[in-house]
Amino acid sequence: MAGNSQRKGSVRKGGKGATVGSGGQVRRGLEGKGPTPPAKDRPYHKAHKSAKRAERVETVRPKRRTTKSTDAEWVAGRNSVVEVLTAGIPVTAVYVAEGAERDGRLRDAFKMAAEHGYPLLEVTRAELDRMTAGAVHQGLAARLPSYEYAHADDLLQRAADAGEKALIVALDSVTDPRNLGAVVRSASGFGAHGVLIPERRAAGMTAAAWKSSAGAAARIPIAQTVNLVRQLKALQEAGCMVVGLAADGEISLPELVAADGLATGPLVVVVGSEGKGLGRLVSETCDALVSIPMANQLESLNAGVAASVTLYAIAQARS
């Protein structure tokens, strides 16, 4: 037909005619949407929801200020590992060397590790040698986690939460971990709210201290301080009386507990080192120096026993 210019066999396309130019649509499409945001920043992602949930928990739960000891510690040897597990000392994992002879001690260790839910891992003897720095491990070793020390202010807060007058034991350069453990055990048994130790030149919560504490270190907080004198002054400003144990103290322990309000108020008992006693600056900071009467003046008490005797007398006065 003259009026129809469509060729035979062609298909007529409906709609609008062809668009002249893209109007920037192609360029904008090639630009993309930028880098994908991290999972925690995407509202629909479970990581974002978990982060928000954790934030809500932290706003409700008070933060516990803790510091960790320098390194995790290894306990090597069958008897030592069994003693650690029996004492209830926290363990990260128990390691046994491949081919180690299965005797009664090894079976005891396996049983207690399973009861406490501790991982039991088998490694080569060479690997166990390396991990324990060449110690005589007899094919068995346990790894202790780094101890988390409390903040000194947490000790006062613990007393406040219990509605009690604070009772804190501070150690001045006590270097024997067994004495530290004994003090921790007595502090827990006689109602103290925590133990304060210097960060340097003093025993820390090692396996030996844990063992001497007979598990009490899990029931009472232990705080570290960079400067003991400064921390004692801070406790004094908080209302605590600070007394130090000294053989030549101006008042005796019976006089302390008999005096009205001295032993029953907020109190810090400072115990000196095994050989030198209290340092000069610590002695000068104390509000009073207290002596423990002895039948023989030549006799002396180590730090653990002195703390135990003093805490018992204070506990009797408070009860």
C-alpha cells in the first residue's frame, strides 16, 4: 500500500519512540553504591543486633576494672597437676604427651579434668617440652590462665554492697607466694573484703599462691596497686584507719580490739615483708603500728601467721 511504509515481515514495536541520550542514567548506574559497610553497621545483620544488645547490657551492668598478670603459668609434673586440680585452681587446659604411661596419677588427672570441664589435649613430647620451657613434666602439664586483679576501689565497694565496714589486708613487699596464699586464705576465712598487693617487688597470684590459698583466691578479690603508699592514703581519705603490724608497735593487738571503734570501723591491716617488715614510708603512712604480744621476744611470726592472728582478733571484736 502506498500509505504504509512498513516492510513485509517486519514487526511494529509499540510504546514511545527511541530516547535520544541516556540522561546520565548509564553513568549513575556505573557509579555503584560505594563500599559495603561492616556487618556491625548494617541494621539487618545479626552482628549489628548483637553489638546493640551488648551495649544495652553494659549500660546496666557495672564495669569491673581488672588487670591481668603478665603471663599464663605452667604447672608441670603429675603430682603437681593433680594437686592443682584437687585444690580447685582454675586451669585453661591439661596437656598430656603422646605415649605417656597411664598410671594412677595420670588417670586421676584425666578424671578431674573431665569433672571440671577442662580441655584435655594430647601433644608430642617435644611440644610439651617447648611449652613448659624444659621442665620435668613426666608427660603431664596444666596451663593456668592469667590472674585478673581487681581495682583497689572495688574492695571498698564490696564492703558497701554487703552493708559492712570495710576490712582490707594490704601486703608490703611480701615476696613469698606461699605467704600471699596464706594471707588470702585467712582474709577470706575471717571476713575481709579483699587483699591489696604492690604491683612490683612482691609475690603475685602464681600457682604456688593459689595452692596455699586452698582455693580462697576464687572467693575474695585481690587488687594490685602501682604505689602502695599512695593507695593507703587514698583509703584513709575514704574513711579507713590504716594500721601496720610491727614488733615494736606502740599499741598491742589486744589494745586495738579493746579500744572503742578502732577494730570495728573501716580498717586496713598492713602486713610487712618476711625479713624487713614494713618499709619506712609505709610505716609513716600508718595511723598506728600494732604489735602482737609474744611469750618470747626472740620469736617472730611470718606474714601469713601474723595476718591470721590479727584477722581472727578483729573478727572476734566485730562479732
